[in-house]
Amino acid sequence: MRYLVLIAAASLLCRWILGKWPWDYLRATSPRVAALRRARSLLGVAPEASREEVIAAHRRLVGLVHPDRGGSKEAMQEANAARDLLLAELPAPVGGESD
């Protein structure tokens, strides 16, 4: 009985401090969620970033990793893929706007 109380207390403490239950850490994240997290990290944007913020962040990154400026083709492709993935997650632009 003592162990059950300790486990329950540890679980509550984990939830209170970290904001997640201990068993939430055992679940695998979906590949899509992991890809979105990596794309946001690469571009340096928040999850709630707008279309304009994603495009501006992509332009800043491309300025650093473009092959003509000493970057690599792979880094450029990764930046483009991150931009495309994040833009695909956003709602379609209103009024028929395009990039």
C-alpha cells in the first residue's frame, strides 16, 4: 500500500511540476508532430506563427544557408522543406493570395 501511495504522489508531483503525467513520456510522438517540431525549430518560429512569419523566417535562414553564400544544397533543401511543411499546416490564404 505504501508503494501505491508513493507512486501516486510521484505522479501528481510530475504532473504539477512538468505539466504532463509520467506515462505521457512513454507515448511515441507521431512522425508528423516530430517533423513539425523540427521544422519550427529550424526556422525559429512559434507553433502559432503566421504565414508571413514563416516566410520571413525562411528568407532569413536561406540568406545563411544558400549555396551561393557558402551553405550547402542539403541545408537549402531542408529549409525549403521546413517552409513547405509549415505553410501546408496553415489555413489557405484568404482572397486568392499566393506566394
